Amino acid sequence: MSNIVAIVGRPNVGKSTLFNRMIQRREAIVDATSGVTRDRHYGKSDWNGKEFSLIDTGGYVVGSDDIFEQEIDKQVELAIDEADAILFMVDVEAGVTGMDEDVAKLLRKVNKPVLLVVNKVDNSMREAQAVEFYSLGLGEYYTISGMNGSGTGELLDALIEALPDKPEEEENDLPRFAVVGRPNAGKSSFINALIGEERYIVTDIAGTTRDSIDTKYDRFGFEFNLVDTAGIRRKSKVKEDLEFYSVMRSVRAIEHCDVCLLVFDATRGFDGQVQNIFWLAERNHKGIVILVNKWDLVEKDNRTVKEFEQMIRKEIEPFTDVPIVFISAMTKQRIFKAIETAVEVYKNRSNRISTSKLNDVMLPIIENQPPPAYKGKYVKIKFCTQLPTKYPQFAFFCNLPQYLRDPYKRFLENKLREHFNFNGVPITIYFRKK
Ligand code: GDP
Ligand code: GDP
């Protein structure tokens, strides 16, 4: 489980500029392979071989110019609850502002690493100006220019140094399921319906409050761990239905699980916030089951299920090979089916296809429909293999990998899905030179 780092600070100090710089290298890779629009405020970064997740809290505020102070305070409180370390950014051009002082006041009480980052220090004259930020009472600060990158190396060194060492993951082979979704979608109701009574809880793995999120269940004849955000939920004072809130809440649980049960409220629609969580799971290579909850409230005829499915699949293109289960946490309708489906997706995610079988199936398909010529060059794919990783990744070896485009990649993915069962599981495809 990687550490979570949040960048906080008032609008226009340069949070997203730094965020982009820190995730740029990897982000470019992700986008090149998928062609899907992503949440631009959450990403993975690494420094000196240590990986962490980065969240730009400012990115989740709309109309950030006239943002209320109160709202920033809420974001900072959430970041304090959820992150392992906080980068508090201020702007040397503007100097110390009242809003900075308010945020500093919240952060002074925090019992986890807080790094004060003075941004827009583009030249040595501004270096001297930065001393005024000592008045925030947060001690040493780091001067950087998010724009030209100066000082960011030192900042990252200090950040990596400050991050807590994560304990090794509990290695049991049980599937880890995370119940995620927007506030009020019915996550706790679903979990309660599932658990029914306390006696189904086999072990409650002890630990600190924030990290003890795995609970082992033995239910419906399946054993699994539920990666629960409920324990964390109780801690926060923030109840608002902020987009930022559901993302922040989901990150840790998603990173820690094998399969996400994405609960959404059938009466509210599969909106942008639900989609953000969906893509968060997809980009983390997690299995996904979509649970359409509160199905008891929907007026139905014989077309309603089809219509819902079509509506959802349209929103999750091109990754549409995902199971959708219609449930009611209240009446307990199909909650067994939900778990059964999650177990199937878990199995699909660990599905390993032998190289000979894979080539027997894929090579004739490729021969029948070879990659189109690109800039007059013909690409010849010679063989393919599934990589020995926890989630499905495939390498196709060819003479000119750089000439293969996304549409052909999607074609190959679709064929893989047709012939093998990867329902609910993101697939990664690489083209390699041979
Ligand atoms: P956010 O609202 O905190 O995410 O701030 P942005 O990253 O959007 O930056 C706000 C403005 O400050 C933009 O016009 C940036 O180009 C500018 N900016 C960001 N970093 C620097 C920097 O290091 N130096 C200077 N001079 N400007 C910067
Ligand atoms: P959470 O914030 O995602 O954990 O959502 P809750 O489980 O607290 O549920 C939010 C509200 O929706 C509560 O008032 C629940 O009683 C209600 N609710 C949850 N599931 C269902 C359902 O399947 N049917 C109906 N009618 N109401 C539900």
C-alpha cells in the first residue's frame, strides 16, 4: 500500500503546476496507452524508487477564484484525516495571507508530516523574501519554482524521508473487496446487509485506527476480506457531498483491494463523481463490479434493466466489459449475487493464460486482420505473452512497436475479452520490439 500525499493551499499558489510536474512522466505513459479522459487531480508519483499517490486538493474546487475560506478549511481537514503527508503550498509573490494563516493554524496541530512549500521562488531575490513564512509557525520551509522545477528535487528528498514506512501487506490469499461510491449511495447499508449479524465477522485484524481497514468475512460460503472505509468515516467531521470527499475517501480503500464494489444510487444516475471513482479503480488495475443500488425505488418495466445497463456502459467506454448487478441494500435483494460476482471478477483478475494457448488464439486473428500500414510501414506481430504480474498485462512482440496505434490495441483487447474471461478486469497491453 503506497503512501498518500495531499497538496493543500489556497487557490492560485501553484498546486496544480507542481502536481503536474510530479506526475508528468507516469501520466504520459498512462494516457498514451488508454486514450481515456482521466481525473487530473489524482496520480501516482515516485522518487528514488519510493512510490506514493498524489492528490491535488485544489483540483476539486469549482470556481476557485471566489472560493469560500470555509471550503478550504474543509479540504484541509479531509486531507489531514486521509493523507499520510501534507504539502502546504504558499506563494512568495503574494506573501503571507490571512487564508494561509488559517490553514497553518489547522496544520500546526497535525501529528503527521507537513511540509511548507514556498512556491514561485523563480530567482534568488525571491529566496530572501521567503523568510516571512516562518511566521506561520510551521518551522523550516522549502522554496521551489513549480514552473521551472528548481528546488523540487530537495522537496521530494525531504518528502520521501518524511513518509512513514508502510507495513508489509498482510499476505493472506483471500480476495479483498472494497465497497466504494458517493456519499449516500448506500455503502454502509450494503455492508450491514451483508454482515447481517456480528457473528459473520471472523477476525478483526487489529492495528492503528487508520490502517485497520481489512476485516475477514465468511459469508455465503465465500471467505473474503472487506476493505472497509467505515472505520475511517467515523473520524471525519466533514459530511459535505464534495466531489473531493468521495475521491479522497476511496483512494486508500481502492489501492488496498483486489476488486471494487462500486455502489451507486439508481435514483441519482451514474454521474461524474461516480465515474471518477470508477476510473480511479480502473487506473489502479482493480477488478470492478457495478452495483446499482436502491433498485426497490425504481419504477420498472421489462426494458428498465437494459436501459440502465446501456446508460452505464456508455459512460464507461471503452472499458465496458464490467458486470452490473441490480441490488437493494434495504430489501437485501441480490446482495448474494453481488458477492458472487465479485468473487468471479477476482478469479478473472488472476486468470493466467499459457503462452501457447494465447498464441494459438491470437496469431490467426492478427494474421486475418493485421495492423494497418502506418506511414507506409507494415507492422508484423510475431508472438504474444501474458506477463507474470498480479493483474492481466500482455506483451505483443513486433518489429515496429512505435507504429501501432490505440485503435489496434483496442481491437486486440476486445479479441482477448472475446476468447478469455476478463469480465470486470482492466487489461494492459504493451507493444515490444522483437
Ligand atoms: P492552483 O490554483 O494552486 O492549482 O495554482 P496553479 O498551479 O493553477 O497556478 C496558478 C498560477 O501561478 C498560474 O498562472 C501558474 O502559471 C502560476 N505559477 C505556478 N507555479 C509558478 C512558479 O513557480 N512561478 C511563477 N512565477 N508562477 C507560477
Ligand atoms: P453511504 O453514505 O453510501 O454509506 O449510504 P447509507 O448506507 O448511509 O445510505 C444512505 C441512505 O440511503 C440511507 O437513508 C439508507 O437508508 C438509504 N438506502 C440505502 N440503500 C437503500 C436501498 O437499497 N433502498 C432504499 N430505498 N434506500 C436505501
